[in-house]
Amino acid sequence: MTDFLKLTGKNIVVTGVANRKSVAWHIAKTLEEAGATVVYVVRSEARKESTAKLLADRQVLVCDVEYQDQIDKLRDDLTAQGITIHGLVHSMAFADYSEGMKPFHETTKAQFLQAVDISCFSLVKLSNALKDVFDPDASVVTISISTTTMASENYGFMAPIKAALDSSLAFLTKSFSSFSRVRFNAVGPSLLKTSASAGIPGYVDAYLFAEQVIPRKSAVTTQEAADVAVFLLSPRSSGIQAQNIAVDAGMSINYFDKDIIAGVLKHDS
């Protein structure tokens, strides 16, 4: 069967491509392979220049979601093209860890609110701005995490931000349902090898630990997360709404693996 995902000829806006390791890039190239037309949105002219080789011959627009006027310009640019948007990939997150990792209770108001604005509220702002450009059955997919209730020190204060992002899916679904059938879902991968994650203190050790906890003994790949996102963007997932689909290769079922327990107890003895 050809075009199983029914994505041929669909227009998908993909935000957040930074380099070849980006989740957004894996999603975008898979969409292209499935026959979709991708409109790329990056956060700055500098990022547009740094990705010029990677995104050669593709349409790339600039929008820093911290600024409403840039979101409005993105909407106007897409409207002027007269195209209908069948999907939106919201793949952006930022947290200010410039002072290093601190206990959660020492998070500053400025740090927290900036992270909420860029990593969570930007989904609301983009969805609202593009509502008249969306196809009535458009699919919006954001990138979350596999769990927001595990207090991992090396993730800083981002888990509560992602929890707000997950909750927003239900409320966007409800409010959009008064005039459309636009769907809002999230992909929640466990630890991935990306350029952004490489800068998080202690992340590499956590990644290596995840590889031991996952039953298959190998971590989730970025492509595996991207494949789920592409499915959620496709009409084939039309019955899935307001969900975070965890992509953790079974890590969450195996925290009490007997070999890991034995290793910890042996180390402590």
C-alpha cells in the first residue's frame, strides 16, 4: 500500500530544527520521505544561517516565539502564500541553567517564567495565531518527556514546565473543538542523544543508566521518537487526541530490574 500515512501533499510547519541531531530534523526528513511539504521555522537569522546547508532548497521562516510580533509575522507570511497547514510540530524548549543546576526550590521566578513562555505557552500562542490557516482536521504535535513526575536532579526545573505543556493539550483540544477538529498531542521520549541534552550536567550518566534499565538494553533513538510524531501528524492517528504518547522502550516498567538492584546493593555493601 502506498502513502499509508496519507501525508502526500500535506503542508506541515516544523519548528525547532537546530542541527542533524534535532528531534525536529528527524521528524521533518521523515515527513518529506512520506511525501509531505515541510515549512521550516527557526528562531533567529543566525540559526537560519547555521542550518542553511542542512535545509538547502527548503522554505525557512524565522520566528522567535518570545515576541508576539514575530508570531504574527509568521502567520501573515503563511497566509500570504495561500496555503493550508495540515500539521504543526512544536519542538522547542529553553531553560536558563547559566548558573548551574540548583535545587528546585532555588529556581528563580525569572527562570521559571521564561521557560514556561518558550517551552509551553509558545504552543498556545502559535496555535492561536495559526488557527485560521489550519485545515479543519489539522494535527498539532509537541515534544514533551516520558514522565513529568520523576524528580530527576539533572533535568532542573523543566519537568514542571513539560507538565504544564501536557496539560495544555487538553485545554487546547477543548477550546479548538468549538470551531474545528484540530488535534493536539505530544510525543514523550525518554532520554535522547541530542545537542541540547549534551549540555545538561549529569545527562550522559543518566543516559547510560537508562540503557541499563530499558529491557532491550539500548536507549530510545531520536528516529523512534520522530516516527511516533509523524504518525500523530498523519490522518491515520485521527482517533488520538490530547495524549502524551510515551516513547521509552519500556524503561518505566523496569526500574526494579534485578541486575541493577544487585549492582546497587553490592556497591553500598
